[in-house]
Amino acid sequence: KQEVTQIPAALSVPEGENLVLNCSFTDSAIYNLQWFRQDPGKGLTSLLLIQSSQREQTSGRLNASLDKSSGRSTLYIAASQPGDSATYLCAVYPEGGTSYGKLTFGQGTILTVHP
Amino acid sequence: KAGVTQTPRYLIKTRGQQVTLSCSPISGHRSVSWYQQTPGQGLQFLFEYFSETQRNKGNFPGRFSGRQFSNSRSEMNVSTLELGDSALYLCASSRTGLGYTFGSGTRLTVV
């Protein structure tokens, strides 16, 4: 059974810092990996989707890498801002090219960026 | 383009009642998945529908059911509500199953 762990569980940083969020998974036989952010009481907003053949994706100040062999993904946030404060979730897609909707999520990292 | 739309946003129900939640996927998306999110258990997969067929189901009791219509809109139903069913219910849609877009969720409170 796939298990996804996110470290740290919570992180508080001053504005402007560069930071790294970690996601590890027990079964390296995954297809895609997706990072989301969730604001309190809201739905999930997709940040980055790393597809099967990719090792990295970038969008603005965000960069996510994926190493299937070691069962790890990292989300790098550059020059953090208070608006980045949210819960960050990673989700893995099972191997085979079709998830039939079933993603396995980590418990999330709660990020607080203070001015 | 319009995102995934879930209605209603909030619901308060009494134990023993039943509830129906609705999800309209992004136009052209035929796969619709449902998740339950609670502080203790995190995000847990309920089921997935594609072209009106349930293709996958999570480990939830039979009180949780769903369906999908020919226009890809989906509903989930919870019968005989329990206090533990209080959660944020999230719907997600995908065209290919290789990248999902989530809605804003329905917050269900059972009293």
C-alpha cells in the first residue's frame, strides 16, 4: 500500500526566505506526482504536475523535482511571500498510466510566511 | 474556462438524514473523482466515475454512493448520516486521468 509522507508538518519563515518542502513515498512505482496548495476551508489548487517522463517542473517562483528511484519529491519556493501561506499537499498517481481517480495524498505541510 | 463547480458550498444535516452533493466537471472532462477530507484522516478517495461508470472505489461503507450523468456531472449521496461524516467533500475532474483539477468543496456538518 502506497504511503506518502510530507516533512516538515509545519513551517514558519520570515518573508523573503527560500524554502524546501519534502514529499516521500514508499512505493517508487508511481506514474505522475502533483503538488497542490490549499487555503483554509478551500479546495485544492494545482501548482505543478510532474509527468511520468519528467524529473522537474517550474512555474514562476516554484520548482518541483521528482526522483522516483529514491521515492522523493521536493517543492522549492523562492523568495517566499505572506501570500504563500497555505497547506501544501503532494499526491502520487499509481503506476500504469491510469489512476482511475485514486491519488494518494500526504498529510501536507502547513506553511506560514510572516512579514 | 470554468473550473470544477461543487454545490452547495455548505450543508448542515442531522444524524440519520441523507444528503446529496453535486459536482460539475470542467467541460470535456469525463473522469470525476470524489474525496473526503477530515483533520484526522486527511484526504481519502471515495470513488471515481468515467462515462457514467464507476471504475474505482475507496474503502468507505455502502452508505456512500455516487453516480454520473451523460453530461459528466456527478452526484454523491450519503445515507443515514453519522457525526463522523462531517468533512469537506472534494470533487476533481480530468480529461485523461493524468492530471486532476479540484473544486472548492462542500463543507458538510452533521449535528
